[in-house]
Amino acid sequence: MVRHYLSVNQKQASLLQLSNGLIDSYGNKHLPLQYYSWDLLMSWEARNHWVEPDLRHLDVS
């Protein structure tokens, strides 16, 4: 996600501007629940390994 954000936003911005923009874009603590159900997030598998989202595709390209 960070790599994608930087590739789209790294014009001539300062590190401070990039950091603040990244936090504004992805800093919502409820963001994971747009992609993962609560049950999947709390599962043993998800807490120990990468699991694909079950609600919505996670576009990180």
C-alpha cells in the first residue's frame, strides 16, 4: 500500500507531506473492515499468516 501511495503521490512532495498524506489516506482504524470480515480478522489464520480479504479485493498495485 505504501509503495502504491508513493508511486501515485511522489511528485516533489516533502517527506512530511508524504507521511501526512499517507496517514490521511490509510490511517482510518476501520479501514481493514472494509476488506475483511470481523470473523476473518480475528481468526487464528489471519493473525498468524497473510489471508486474502473476504469482502473486497485489496488493490495494492
